[in-house]
Amino acid sequence: MKLWLDDVRTPPEGWVWAKSYDEAVEILSNLDDEFTDASLDHDLAFQGMTLAEMEGLDQKIYVARLNEAEKNGNHVVLWMHMHNIWPTKTLAVHSANAPASSRMMGNIKEYGPYTNYAGRMFYNGESA
């Protein structure tokens, strides 16, 4: 199973789409297949909006929506750590929020089982 966590961007074909923390945890709690890959966004406050709508928001409204969001992609990383459920092949962070991406990647480096990383992708073995 390949997990795509993002409230706005559509997943690549063949990926299971979680649009919120709760959906991601529900999927990961009920795994039937091998969990091979994940690509995670951080900001999960814009479900139901298009990218154009999101980008057109006034800065104050944008920040307010982010602040109101209870859980984000970093919470999913911490949940995976607490339950020792990690993708076996690759884990990528695809968030456009650079400071939040750095926090997520720091937690993945600290807690994840990965032997290698390149950019925002973590993997085991010699190449991703």
C-alpha cells in the first residue's frame, strides 16, 4: 500500500489518498497489505479547496486556517513512530512549507528505520 497524505493535491495513480490526520491514522491502523511507500504533506487545513483557491486566500485567512488545523503531517510521523508503523521502501515529505518540512524530516531521521535519505526522501538500501 502506498499512502498519499494531502488535503489538496491529488495522489499519483495507485496511491491511497488520506486528506487528514484522522484518515491517515484510520488507514494505517487497518493495514491489510504491506505498507511500502508514503508521501506526506504537512499543512492539512485546506480540504475541499483547489490549489488556485488556496493560493488566492488573503495571508491572514491562510494563517488563521493553518492555526485552526488540529493535526498535521508531523503528527502522522509521530503516530507512525509511536506505533512503529513505517513504509518499508520510501517515505517522502512533499510539503511546500519549508520550516514544517524540516521538522518532519528531523523526526523521520530521529525515529524512522531508514538507512539513507536524499533531499526529502528516506529509504532503505542503496537507492530509492
